[in-house]
Amino acid sequence: MTSIAPGTGPTAPPPTRTSLALTAAALAVPVIGLVMLVARPALDLQWEHQPTHFWLVLAVGAINAALAWVVGAAARLRRDARLVLVSLSFLSAAGFLALHALATPGVLLAESNTGFALATPAGLTLASVFAAWSSLDLDGERGARVVRLAPWLVGGVLALMLLWGAVSLLRLGPLDAAAPPERTTVPFAILAAVGLACYVFAVVRYLRMPRHAASPLPLAFAAAFTLLAEAEIAVVVGRNWHLSWWEWHVLMLAAFVIIAVAAQRSWREERWAGLYTRDTAAGERDVSVLFADLAGFTRFSETHEPAEVTAMLNTYFGDAIPPLVERFGGRVDRLIGDAVMAVFETDAGSGASHAHRAAGAALALQQATGAVAAAHPDWPRFRVGVNSGVANVGVLGTGGGRTYTVIGDTVNVASRIEHRAPVGGVAIAAGTRERLGSAAITEPLGALEVAGREAPVETHLLVGLAGS
């Protein structure tokens, strides 16, 4: 299969001059319209309708919140720095837009005040900082640092939003003015200038990212950031409740709808792969791989009805194995017939190494499935193998055939030593045994010849883990 790592996968054909011209024209229309409204105030009609304002802003905030949630979930699953920052950008915009919605007269207060009026430009500017940050090269230690800081960044954004809301309600400090400042004053101008610069930077960087036929996301983000940059301008020059003021609300809605539609049109498998950093899309990592296979599955399938076979597999693969793997900080990579493959990577939030967690999961798996098999004596039992080492981790395939997996010698050896384990037991390779150190209670299983490898693999039966 073909990897779709940045710069290595099937790229989209270069856009034609006509399509580029049409796209540029479409993105320029809001600016042209805004210039006309500012230059000719008579065209800048007034329409004050508070319910429309409330629901419009709330809808934009809801779209942002949904995007923040799904991108954040993907960021945690793949430990991708760019997705972490993109989700923070959505979160910042969503939270401050919710505060701005509450500024609608008659919703929370009789009239708007400084804090709530400044919430939108403040949220847009904070979101622009994360957008610009997400466009940088985030491979290696730089990206790993972002992933480690992710919980603190999320907590900081949430705390800032709560603090802003409280200070706005209490009218404390710089937000104590009852009447909102004019939009052309210094606070609005500073926030808009910073946001505009960050969004322009992000647009340029996202346009330079490799484009893939399977993912329109980089181009969609570039278009959305362009609209948000234009919204930053409209926030400053728009007159309250006039068309120029409504324009930046509509621009924000359009920007985030573009991203939502682009994500929805992407293949559901690895939907956000077009934004992955190079390390996430195709990078080498130190991992532990667990293989578990049912011994005697073929005989069981031959002598039982298909419904019974299905019930047995669902019990093992649905109820017993995934919760155990997740409890030990791993992820089920794939199910292969009657076998399961799980991967354990370095986790900054865990004090245990991935080898220790994989070994613990293997022992717990045998204990849990053994209890299930005890209630069903004719059910087959698992053999489990664990190996640790360097593997290539990333996205394989194209279109709807994409999957996120690990490949390499470490994986091949793990699948081979699983056959050396006794039924109901756990076999580990020498590499895993060395990483476990004195914690491992083992018995030798001897050397295993692996087809295609020059040297045999030393294997051990894992009896237990000291201190577990």
C-alpha cells in the first residue's frame, strides 16, 4: 500500500489558473463589500435584531465547539502536535464567541459592556495565535513538547475564558466601563492587528503544505483563515448593527462551515490525516507490540454454529480485550480474524515504560480471558506475544483504504513469538525482557528462528511482574 505521509503520498493535481482566479475572487468579495460600505455609509444599512444576533453567534460557537472536540479527540489519539493546536484554536473561538453571544442585550445583561464587546476580537486573536503556531514545523522535540503541554494549554484557555466572563460581569479593572468602546479605538485596533498578522502568516504556511488528493483540509484551512483575517478587519471598522457589523459575523460562520464541510468530505478513516505532522504520518517510534491469537480457533469454528463463533469472538474482542488494552495505555491497532494486535507507545502521563505496560496488559488479558473461558470450557484460549523496538508508525493506504498502523521488524517478530507462547501464556522477546529489567519474572523458551532474519530471537515465558 502507499503511504500518504506529507510529501510522499499521492498529491492533488496543481490548481489551474482559472480555479485560482475564481477562488481569489470569491475570497476578495467580502473585502470589496466592506470597502464599499465604509466608503459609502449610505449603503451601510442598519438592522438591529437581537435574537438573530444571539442565535447566529451561538451557531458559530457551537460549530467551533464541535470541531474543537473532534479534532482534540484525534489529537489525543494520534498524539499529533498540529491537531492539538488546531483544536485549541477552535476552542478559543468557541468560548469567546459564547461570551459574545451573552453580550446580546436582554440575554444576560440589559445592555452590552466592555468585556463582552471585546470577547469576539479577543477570541479571534487568541485563535489566530494557535492557528499560526499550528502552521509551523512541529516534528521532533518541538512537537513532542506541544503534546506534553496540551493539558496545560487547554486548562489555560478554559481558565482565561472563565476569568474573562467573571471580570466582564463584575466590570473589574480594564473591563469596568459600562459602555463598550468604539470599534476604531486602540483595544480593537491592537487585537485586530495581531490577529490579522497571525492569520496571514497561517494562510501562507498552510498554502505551502503538500496537498493530497485524499484531503482538502490544508486548502480549506487556508481559505478559512483568509476569511477570519477579513473578519478581523471588519470587527474594527464595522458599525454596530449595520451591514458592516453583521459582515464579520457571517465571515466567521462561513470560515468554520468551510472547515466542517471539508472534514465531512474527507474519508472517515483518518479524517484529519491531511493535517498530520510528518512524524505522525510516517515516523519511527520506540514501541511495544502485543499479538494475541486464539489457539484452536479453526477446530472450534468447524464444530460450532457461526452464531456461536460470532458470540465467542464478540465476547473476547468486544468485552474483554479493548478495555484492558486501554487501561494500560495502549490502542488496538487491528483485528485479524481471530487475532488482535495492540500497540503501546511512550506516554508522558504514565510513569511506566511502554514495555512494562504492554507486559502488564498481556498478563491481564490472559487473566480476564481465562475467566471467560472458565465459564465456557469449550472456548479456545489465547496465546500472547510481546516485542519491543523501533517501528514505523503512520498512515498507510489511500482514500477509503487508509489505516493508521505500525510496520517493521518489531511487528513481525511480535507476531512470530506469539506462536511460541503456550496456550494461556505470554511470550516476550529478549528486547522486551531487557526493558522490563528486574521486574520481569520469566522462564526461558529458547531461541526462535524467524524466516527472513539472520539471527534467531531469544524468547521468554512471562510468568509475572514484580510489584504488580
